[in-house]
Amino acid sequence: MPLLFYEPESETRGKVYLMHYMPDQLTAEERAKGVSVSEIPEAERIRGKAAVLYVNPKTGELWHEHVDIPLTQEEQMEDLREQNLDLMAALADIAVATGAI
């Protein structure tokens, strides 16, 4: 069972900063500072976002919140390619509609 260590934001909300998968190697004092959970939910992948794991230290409830992150160069290039394809299709439509081709 993973042990989560978190930065408290309120009594019922803490931002997880460390997941320890071998808590039996910790002292009882160290284990007391974390929250033991049966499993960690997988975060939804959203382009341009990073998932941040939160825990309710009273109940052990877990959830992810998504925060904005910069797009990678590959993602930026993909956006530009898509915009170019859209522009080329629009120009072709205009050319056909005006009889230019």
C-alpha cells in the first residue's frame, strides 16, 4: 500500500509531493506523517495540462486537478501543421467557389 506525503492546504486537502511504495522501510514516526492508500487513481491525460494529485488526509480520498503547462515543441509543431492544413483547405474551397481552378 502506497504511503503519500503531502503539503497541507486545509484540514481536508493536501497536495501530494511524494508517493512511497515501500513504507515498511520507514520508521513508525516517518509513516505517521503520511497517508496510507490502497491505490492511486490514474490521471486523465489532457494536452497542455499536468495532473496534480491531492489527498483528503482525514478520509484518504484522492483526486487529480489539472494545471496549465507550456506545450512541447512537438505539440506546437503539430498545431502549426493542423493550422496550415486548415488554411490550405479553406483556400482550395475559395478557389473552387470563385472558379479560379
